[in-house]
Amino acid sequence: MAASDKPTVLIPGPVEFDDAVLGAMSHPSESHVGGAFVNIFGETLSLLRKLFISEDPSAQPLVVSGSGTLGWDFVAANLIEPKEDVLVLHTGYFADSFASCIATYGGVPTQLKNPAGVGSRPTYEQIEQALKEKKYKAITITHTDTSTGVLNDIKAISEVVRRVSPETLIVVDGVCSVGCEEIRFDDWGLDCVVTASQKAIGVPAGLSICYLSGRAVRTFEERKTAPGSYFASFANWLPIMRNYEAKKPSYFATPSPQLVRALHTSLLQILSIPLEERFAAHKTASQKVKNAIAELGLKQLAQDPSQAANGMTAVYFPEGVTAQDVLPKLLGRGVVFAGGLHKEIATKYFRFGHMGVSVMNKDLGHIDKGINALKEALSESGYNGPK
Ligand SMILES: Cc1ncc(COP(=O)(O)O)c(C=O)c1O
């Protein structure tokens, strides 16, 4: 397909990819323990420290072949021991999955929900109360819940946890937030952020990225039981990551040199401007989308606009309009949006992803293209805005 015929992918991941990142994927085959690749991998790990705004030498980045889901296995297999309690903040689909993963390894997840339902998030009072009632080994927070577009305030939650239950590990699912939402790993006292390559980091799917505090590493090292996974065990990966960062060849399970090179290229691009500018650009693009949604008289899933994500927007269809109507009409206009995912209301809404190159390279015109296509597709479906 000619590049000009390719539809613009505006889903909450995978996102559109920069040409230089795709170019890095076509690097000829090389040894994963050869000097050239070891250097690139080592630099990539050091660049991740900058992405997480972290200078603590005891913190540890990991890059492993896999998708975002592998991050949950990392947490459940390594940081939590069987029968230990974990408080899972629920904002939608991804909390259910994280909780299932924790239970798979014998941990005991308790989901905390706001009774206001879909589009809400647990309040600080609820979190404080829950932490006072029971001792939790870890709390997990989905930063941006990709099923609802609800954003959690990691800094504020971290303050509550450190005040009420300082020994509880703070674990963030940043699959839909790292690279577009502010995360200050050291300053906010986080213990683990898991993410993946294909969203705001702007690299094709296939890399699971995890960032650990020194405390999280120690928690793993002091485990009384062996991790219940072989591939996901930190016992296998920590020495490899340390070696790569020290530019020493090392092997446990073959990495993908092409994907790691793509990540290296993307991180260099991301870090070529201050991260604050990147976060601000995502806020501006997000506001533009959300204003257009409001002008169209449509409602976001996020009940409180100040709790909405900046990398995506989840929107209810208007009365009488369905995904089967609108999504093909959008595709006819060269735009791909995602349908709903939250199981209670999956058919009732759609998701518009605005992350990465589609936001940072304004010349591409992706955001305007998405908004215009949406207006036209709704109009063709008989909906022309508020009466
Ligand atoms: C918030 C969140 N967590 C975890 C995942 C799982 O990631 P993956 O599909 O890459 O395994 C996703 C996927 O979209 C996600 O959005």
C-alpha cells in the first residue's frame, strides 16, 4: 500500500511511527552479543533513566521482548509473594486484568472501586481508608486507563501511600502514559513502572519496559520464595540488564536487536527536547480533541474533565449511532479509531488516541484529520451536533 493510501492510526496504541524509528527496524541482522548492539542496548537503558526522570543509581531499567502484559507478570512473579495482599485501584478493564495476573501467581488482589462507576476513579479518602484497614505489600495504579481514558494522579496517590503505609510498594501501569504524561520516578517515590513500546514511546509492539526502584530490587532479592515464572524472573533478567548497561555482552533469552534499535532511535527523539515540552504538547492536543468533542455535544467517559488522560479520549456515541455505523465511515476517510473495551459498556463508545508522532509532528495534521473525519462520519450517520 502506498504510504499516502495508508489510513492514519489514531487508536490508543499502537500509534503511528516515525520514519526514522521504522528505518531502525530494518537494520541488518547482527549478533545480540556483538559490540555494536551491546552499546546500543546499554545506551537505551541509560536513556530510559532520563525518560523516567530518575538519577538514583540503585534504580534499574529493564527492556525485555514481550508486550505490556509481561509487565504485570514481572510485578506478580517478582515483587509479590504467594498470599501477600495487593491493593489494585480500579478504573476499568486493565485493573481486572492486572488483578487476575496477581492472582495467577498466588498474590491476593483487592480491587478498590469508586461507587460512581465507569469513568470515575478511587478517591484519596477511599485509598487512605483501604490502606489503614489492611497491610498491603503493593498498590497498583493504572496511570491512564486505556479502557476509559481516566487518568490517575500518581503523585497525589504516592503521597497518600507514603504517609499512611510507607512500606507498601507503589506500582504503576504506565502502558498508556509513559512518554505522554508526566512521571517523576524518583521525586514521586515510585517503586515500579511497567510500560510497553507501542504507545507514547512510539515503537512497534514487542518490548516490555519496566523501571524499578532500589527498594523494589531489594524486595526481590529478599524474597523468601522463588519467583513462580522462569521467563519473567528478575533472577534471570537483572544481571543481563546490568551487564548491557555496563556494555558487557550477556545472554538470557535472545533480545530483538531491531526493536531495541527502534527504541534507541525513538528515545533519542523524545529526549531531544525537554520532556516538559512533550507533556505540554500532549495536553494541548488532548484539549483540542476534548473541545471538539464538547462542541459536537458528545460526552466523555471520564466523569470529571480534570481526571481525563492526555494521550487519548474515550467518548460515548450519540443516541442512535453505533460503532458499526461510524468506524467504517471513519476508515473511508482514512482514519482508524478504536471501539469500546470496558466490558459493561463496550458497544456504547469509541476511543481516539492522540500520542507520539501524531501529536509531536504537527505537520502531519493527524489530530485535525481525526477531528474532521469524526464530524463527517457522525453527520453521515445522521448526527449533526447538539440541537
Ligand atoms: C493500561 C494498559 N495496561 C496494560 C496493557 C497491556 O499491554 P499489551 O497489550 O501490550 O500486552 C494495555 C494495552 O493496551 C494497557 O493499555
